[in-house]
Amino acid sequence: MNCLVLLLVLTGASSASKLPWYSQLWQAEQSVLGFQENPYHEFSKEIKEVAVIGAGPAGLQHVVELREAGLNVRLFERKEHPGGNWHYQEEVALPEPHPQPLASRAAFIPDLGPNPDSESVQHKLYQDGEDNLSLEDRLREHAVPSSVWNNLHANSVSGITHFLASPLPLNTPWELSQWSIRRLVRAYASNHELNSNDAEVSNITSYNTRVERVVKIGDKWRIRLRKLELLPRTRQIEVTWWTETFDAVVIAAARSNAPFVPNIPGLEQWASRYPAQVLHSRQYRRPEKYSNQTVLIVGASISGSEIARDLFPLAGRIITSVKDHSSTERSIFKKLAAHRIPEGVINLGEIASFSDLKPGDSISEGTVQLKNGTVLTGIDSVILATGYVTSWPFISQFHNDTIHGTDDPDTEVAPIVNGDGKLRSIYLGTFYIPDPTLVVSAVRVWNVGPFSALAVAKVWSGKARLPNSRRMWEEHRGLIRAAGGPDSAQLVGIGFGAPITEFLFRKFVAWLNSEALIFGGKQTDTYPREWREQWVNFAKVHWGPEFPISLEDFNEAEDTGEAALGKRRFLDEVVAALENY
């Protein structure tokens, strides 16, 4: 009898609702059987129109999967070409601000146009020098040049540094230059008709377009957009503002996108006096500029150690200033980076202060005092290899600049980015837990990224179900606790071979394939197993014999479920993948 009533209720619901059939089924079950909580998230409406922010590898993968799922997609990229951070340019970013701004404004100050609430398209012409900005600087402020340098090579093997759907030729070298990765990304975009030179008649891509604001009103996301076009004939820039609305949004913009500037006494004065000689690593391009110079590199993690390698053949003397990380959980990665620094580089301790500069002093006449009392003189250039923070001013309502470290206060809006520029509240590194019509790409783009993009396409097209908000929070925090982190942490960018990475692979594959058995759609498989041997062999050479992952560890990870993650011997490496720890 209940089955007949359920069928009748479901038939009535189908005629009156455009919700996915499984949501209609749940409503019918709740009506007839009196269930109190739907174990799955209920979307308020069918998702049809989707915006993707960022045309790097992550954004491109999302667009491809979403289009294949039948959704209408718009791709916004503030640069003139696809590639994201892998779109190398000789131009460098404008000097970083001193002191460090709040994370919610560190990347840029949104420009909403003369009438932000107007539905009409707005235009404005800028002259060279207007607002004390040259046309070239206005373009660089709008589309910040990437942080890669000419001789940069990836620190992961080529086997796991490409699009899973586009295998590399067998003779591809294991170490890829940034030029090779740039070509990979542009070829992928072209193969899917998403490159900047593909006709925009399909109304999918919008390059040279910066997202200024993303806000949800009712059940629609409103996105304020700003596009720049250089008019060579008149030497002007035309700026266009407009607004578009969507059912769902993917943030695939770069995470570590705003430079972190340490608060060291005297540094602001040095940077202001000598902006061409005191710069952040994102402005570094080529070693020739530093021939025969004494270069001080502040910070010696991945960027610092690799820039030291690039400079070593030409610079006169290289000094690295490094904090003592011996007592922190992240020390393994500092040690691995230190293995890359050439012999002959002088490794010293943490800086206490930069001296006051008198009028007329050259930078080499200044002194740098270390916390151990050492005084450095004769410095010609300073490179701040001090890392980055996540700064997305277009979602300022999801930033909370008052929360730091492991603080986890109750807030009206669950933050996506805290005051340290670290991520939070993202289920499986993908879905914003309070509202999964918003997605943040927070997984490693080349290996976990394809599975994350497929999950979003399946969920939003009604081919897979998400747990409800309570269950997502429980699973999210339970996974982090199992890894030894605090509730406020966020799993992001996890290294290949770490046990949680292996768990996420298996989680995505098992979840999506089980949903495909119910709702149809394509199934997926895990990554090719030959990746493991390539990665381990490459890492032992690139990072040194202390690299902690072996082939046996991959096999052991396969036998490790979520409940046992915290008992694994890789706790240091796992915790190192937890933001805010």
C-alpha cells in the first residue's frame, strides 16, 4: 500500500517540480513514511547556468566536464590567454604593497564601475597617466603577470603533471619546463575550443575579464565583471563593466595568488627606496640581471631554493636567510628544499632588521642584522621568497580577516578564507559546505583535479548526490582529525603519495561509480599505476634520498581506511598538507 501511495505522490511531484528526480523521491518518502532528515543535500532548483572563474588547468577541466554534462558554462579569465600561473610573461607584477595588507584585499581592490547596481553595460576610457597609472601598469594591475620564471621546471614528474585525459608521448622527459607546461595547457584549451584565439561565438569564454564581485541574491549568483581593451591607435584603455547571473559558480582562480610580505623592521623603507632591487619572488624572471651581485634570498622553501639554483652560475654571492623550522611539522619540506640549494650558497638564520637608510645611501651601504647577531653588508639585491596567501576580493563576504591560526569561532558565515589567507569549509577540497552551488578548486590540479571536476559536473547535473550539510561537516572534520589536524584545518594541494591523497582518489572513484550505477553516466577509474614508480624514482633524485615515500607506502595506503589515517607513520607529511596548522 505504501509503495502505491509513494508512486502516486512521486507522480504528482514530478508534474509540479523541476527538482531532480531523487529529490522528488525524497520528498515523497518524507511525505509518506515520515522521514525527518534527508541524508542528501537538496538543491533549491535545477542547475543550468554555471560560471567558472579562472582558465588555468583547474578551470579548463571544470569547463570540459560541465559542458559534457549538458550545462551552459561561461569561463572568465583576466589574462589574455589560458594557462593561469603557467602563462609565462616577461612583464612582472607591480611592486608588492608594504606592509602586508589584509588577506581580503591583498590581491587587488575591486573596481565595480561607476554604477555597480545598474543592469546596463558601462564603459569608460582611460588616458595614459590617469590616476598616476601608465597604460601598461593599468593592464598589469588588471591581469597580474604570473609568478613563474624563465628557467623554472616543475617539481613533480611529468607523468603526474599533465591532463589525465591527454596522455603525454612516451619520450616525454620526466622534468618539464614551464614552457612545456604552458604548451600543454594551451593545447588542451585548443582541443576543447577554449583558447583565446577560438571564436567566442559560442559565448563560452571571456578573456581579459576580471571578476570583481560574486554575491548570491535569492537562488542566483550575480557576478560583476570588468574587461580591459587596449586601443593602440588612440593610446587609451577602454574598460567595460557588466553583470551576469548564474545558478552555480566554480572558483578555479589561483589560490596562492598574493605575495606574503614579512613584517621585518626596516624592510618597508628598503623596498620603497629600491623597488627594483628589493622584490618578491613573483617578480623574478632571469638570472642575468644579478650577474656578479651579492643577493640575499629571504626564505628558502621551494621558490627560494630553486631561485638560488637559477642564480648560482651568475651571481657573485648568494645568501639565504631561513627560519628555524626544526621543531615544526612542516620541517620535512624545508629539509627537502634545502637539499636543492647548491653548495657554495651561504645559509644563515632569521633576519632581525634592515638598517635605516640615510639620504643618498646605496643599497649596498645598508646593513642587515640577523637574530643571532650577525650583520650583513654589501647586499646588492633582496629577493623575498616568502610565499603567498590566498586572496579573493571578489568574495570578500567569505573572507574573515579576524580569524587566525587554529581559531575556530562560531560565525554567521562560514569563512572560505581566514585572516592568514588559508582556506576552510571546503568538502573534499571541492564543495563549499554551507552552499554547494559554490565550488572552490582546492585539490592538486593534475592528479586529484580531474576527479573533483567530474564530481562537480555529476552533482550539478543530477547524476550524483552530496551528503547533507551536517554529514559533510562531520565527514570533513572527521577526516582532518584522523590526519591529526584541528577542526579549523583544510585539506588542500595534498602531495601525491601521501595517505590522504590515496584516500581521496579512492573516495572519489568509489562515490562517483556507485552513483553512476544508480543515475547512469560515465564511470571513472583511478590514476595509472605507473605514476607511482615514476614519482618515487623522480622524487628520490629531485628531492634527495630523504624523500619519505616509497612504492611500498603506496601499497600500504591502499589498505588504509579513513579511520586509520591518523595511525600512519606519515603523520608529518599528512599534517603538512593541512592549512592553518
